Amino acid sequence: MKSYSEFMEYIKENVTDYLPEEFEKEEISIQQVVKNNDMVLDGLMIFSHGSHVSPAIYLNPLYEQYKEGKDLDEIVSNIADAYIENIEPVVNREFQAQLEDLGNYEIVKDYIFPKLVNLEKNSIRLQDAPYTQREDLAVTYYIKVLGNSYSMSSLMITNFLMGKYGVTLEELHALAMENLEQLSPVVCVSLMDTAEEVIADGLSEREGLSDEEAREHAEEIISNGGMEMYYLSNEFKINGAVCIINEKVQQMVADQVGGDYYILPSSVHEVIIVPKRVNASPRELTDMVNAVNAKCVSEDEYLSDNIYQYDAKEHKFSRCVPERNLKKNLELDLEPVADVQEEKNTLQSELPEQSHEPMKHSGKIH
């Protein structure tokens, strides 16, 4: 079995054997890319002649497949297929963002949009990028290059670019939020309605029930278990969690669910809305988020272990601290000064990314 470095070198040297003849003279390189939550991945870049961008095909997860027994040449072949599938929209995209245009604010301003990430876990990426803090989260800013229901390509705005644009952070944030609805329309749907539809279809197929009978049975199943929840994202289902930071969306959700609500960070792609009128415990919801994060959410899609809340009357988004933590904090406040100081001492012991990044391709490309 090859080591990881040998694996990367083999792919780099052999991938052109699986590409059409027209791609034989492409420039091939492997570059380290800092992704969300400061994950460092090795991206295979295949640059077409005269092009400054390439799909980034990340080799780290492919090496795991190789270690599990997948044939190496099959992996190389799949990489070539993925490149061919994704290079065409890079070359023929509606918005051909040439490197010399990135600093032109008038050209890119209508394509600037936000993403939401965990502040602490992105300390490296955020060193050279503008961001707006919202509780323990950070709103970052990107230029959309390509997007459809299957993929999203974007370039992160750095402090250098923001300086060239001559805008303030507040102006950049306002513009990104204004563009949000046009570039990635918001979707907020009841999980109960969605689940009911899926269950009804299954009953109709398995039990031979009519559509009406299947829906009645599904409605009964849903009503007997599970709390009322809503799914909030964008129509692409890519980096849609940021929708909840938009003030218009916050109020729209309040109108839809009938008042105040909790926000559960499912991933960077979506959040789950739970109306406060269902009387769910913040501790219960926090434990639910933590359990899902631990078992189901990949490291690069993780958003937060905390939950949030929206006050419809005050129009306020804030972090929700479970009661148990509040009691613990109160106890700490009542400790002697010496003990508190002792605990405190113990606790204290330039270019944007330029790769086209298809988001969905059989788990090989992000």
C-alpha cells in the first residue's frame, strides 16, 4: 500500500492518462487549501490552458477510500471523470470572473454574498478576511462565480480585496445581505409536512393504500410523535445557514411559525427552527444539537454546539444559554474572589481562494 505522499504523486503523474487527448498538456498541481473550520485539504488542480481557475478535487477523502481497499486506478479514473464533468461550467459560466476583474467593485458587487461559520474554529481563515461577528458565529463574504442546484463556486473576499473596493465592513455586510435573496432564495418548510409526504408515499407503495388513505395514516403517525420543526436554508441547500442572520428572514420566519422561536444549527448548510410555543426545553434542544454534531455532521460542515433564539417583539437574535449553564454561572459568580482568580489563571495556563469548488460530486469534491 502506498503512503499518502506516494498516493498523491501517483495521481498527479497518471491522471492525464484518463483524460481526453485535448487535456494532455494541462498544468497539474496539488495545493493545500484551508477550508471551513480551518481544515487543511490537498486539492488536485488541473488548469486548462489560459485559465486561472480549476475544480478542486480533494485527495484526503479519496486516500481513505484507497486504504479501505478501493482500486487506485479506479480512483484516478473517477478523478478524471469528475474533472471533465466540472470543467465545462468553469469555462462557460455566466459570470467569467477573470483575476484582473476581482478588484473591480462595480463588476463584482452584484455577486457578493455571505456565508456563516463558527468564529473560533476559523481563526486561521479569518486572519486575512473581513467578517461580522454574531454571537459565537462569523458572517464571511464571497464573490459568486457559478451556482446552480448542483454546485456552487465562489471566491472569498480578503481584507486586501475589501481595501481595493473602498467600502467599509458595514457596507460590505449590508450589500451581501441585500444580495442574499436574489443570489440564493430562502426556503423555509415544515419538517412535519416533508416527513408526512415521505411517509405517505412509502405507505402507498408498500401497503397499496390510496393517496388519501396513505396521507391520513401519515398525518396520524406524525401527530403522535416529534415536535414541530422547520427547515431553513436556500434553494441550493448550500451554505444556507446564513439566511437566519438576515433581519428580513428572521421576521419572515417569525410570521410563518407564529412568534418567537429557537434556532438549531444543523450545519453550515441549514438551520432547524423550533417555535417556542411548543415548550421545548433549551437544554433538550442543545443536547439534541450536540448529539447530531457528534454523530452526523462532518468536520468541515460543523457550525456550532450552541442554540439561538429570536424574539419577534424585540426583533432580536441571540444565543440561548440552557438553564443548567445559567445556574452554574451564578454559582461561579458567588465564589470567593481568590478562587475565581485561581480558575482564571488556570484557563489562561494574501490572495483569495481561486479554485472552482463544486459542492456535490459523489463525496469527492467540495
